[in-house]
Amino acid sequence: MHKVIFDTDPGVDDAMALLFLHRHPAIDLVGITTVFGNASVETTTRNALFLKRSWDIAAPVAKGIGETLDSGRPHVGWPTSVHGDDGLGNIDVPSEIDMPLDPRPAHRFIIDTVRANPGEVTLVAVGRMTNLARALRDDPDIATLVKSVVIMGGAFDVPGNITPAAEANIHGDPEAADLVMTSPWPVTVIGLDVTMRTVMTRAMLSDIAERGGAPARLLYDISQFYVDFYEQHVEDGMVVHDSCACAYVVAPDLFRTRSGAIRVVCGGVADGQTIQKPDGRLFPPNAWDGLPSQQACMGIDAGAVLKLIGETLANGL
């Protein structure tokens, strides 16, 4: 079993990833921490509670802080054209969900849970890295206690999706992402290099909805707005960015990674760009020297990953 804290900003593809984690038999979902990104942290937290209630998820929800690690960074508008005004595809989520939050802020929940389960917790972060960075700042020693960190974000050998240089999750809080990438815990980055190859078609979504009961039908409804957005990017369907990161946790053999230190550009025209210095490449002294080698995902068996996601969502395996 993999004990997972899911750090998320629901978000349509976040919702799919959450249902995957909830239904996969090898995942013990021990917490959901919310961050701003696809919407404000108030909205993403409400959405997490809505999905927790709708899908009868036992894991507690802890709300993150609604500002970047560098509080002086200017606000970037919410991507309502991608995820809708409510963050979940304009399905009219209730304005308030009568369910309790964990009393701790998200970064404190992460620290406490990791310390209570040393060497056992995998952090799966599919939004901005703000909560993880705040946890590291408050308690740097947790880096030695986390089992692994799996991130959906970044673009290494392909263009970004928010600027030509940067992917949206990293661009939203580059200082946080750089701290997470350069800390001494094992990080695997599942970025646009592989997620853009992993397209769930309309037919796949329909099949999941038919076989997966009420939770899958709700996911189908949430996803329609997102599918419409992706018509300008893919031939048919939606890119399942966040679910790819979750699939990596249970099936890393379906991915190919490249090792090396990773830095994030903070400021300037390439703000948020992820750059890896591959292990074995020689350079003069530089800002990557002496940093931990992390894994950037470069290859994926897209068909097998989509099958894994689809079967989990529909059947719970």
C-alpha cells in the first residue's frame, strides 16, 4: 500500500486524479491538501470537500494558504476558460459544503502526517508547490522522512502551456517549485513531456461513466467543459495531466525518467521554466552543482497508462 497525501487545486483533471486515488486498491489516501491555482484556495477547498462528500472519501481535507511563497509576486488570474467559473466544469457546485476541515493549515498537516509515518508517505502534488515549500521551510527535516514526492508540472524538452517556457503549475509559484526540486527528498516530475501524449477520448470517458456508477457519472459531467477546451489542442478528448502523476505511483514501469539536478527559473522572460542538468553531462561550475539528482519523466506508455486510469475509475480494479 502507498500512503498518499494528495496536494491539489480541484480543477477538472484534479477531480479525475482524486477518484483514481480513492478507487485504486494499492492507494491509502491519508489526506487531501488544497492549494490555489485552478481557482482561489477558497474555491479549490470547497471543491475538495464537495468531491469528498460526493465520493464518500474518508481522508481529511486541510486548506492551504492563498498566496505564493514570495508574497510580493503579482496575482495571475484564474483559468476559468479551462476549468469553468466554479473550478469543476460549471456543474453548479453548491457555494458552501457543510463538512469540517482539518483544523491545521495544509503545510502543517503535511508535516504532522509525515512525522507520524516516517518513510511511508508519498506526496502527490498536482498544483502549485506552495504547500510543500511551506512545509519544508517550517520543518526542513521532513525531507528525510518522506518516502517520495511525485509532481505534475514542468516542461523540459517541450514548450510550456502558460508561456513558451513554462508550465502552469510551476509558473504559478516558481520560488516554491525551485525549493521543492532542490531539497534532499526524492522527486519525480511528471510534466508536459509525457502528459500531452496521454489523451482520454470522449469514448473512453463515456465507457467509464457507463461502468463506474454514480461517481464516474459525476466525473463525466465535470469533464465536459474541459473536453470542450481541449478541442483546440487535441483531436478528441482531454489530456489527463494529474492522473498521470497518480498512475506513476502505482505503475512507475510505464514511465521512463531522466536523472539530474533540476532548477526553476524565478523571474524574467522564462519565469517558471524547469531546467535539468542531466547526470553525466559536464559543465563549468553552475547553479546546479551540489544539488540532489531528481527524476524528470521523458517517456510514457500512454496506452497502458490510459488503460490503467480507465479501469481504476470504472472498476476500482
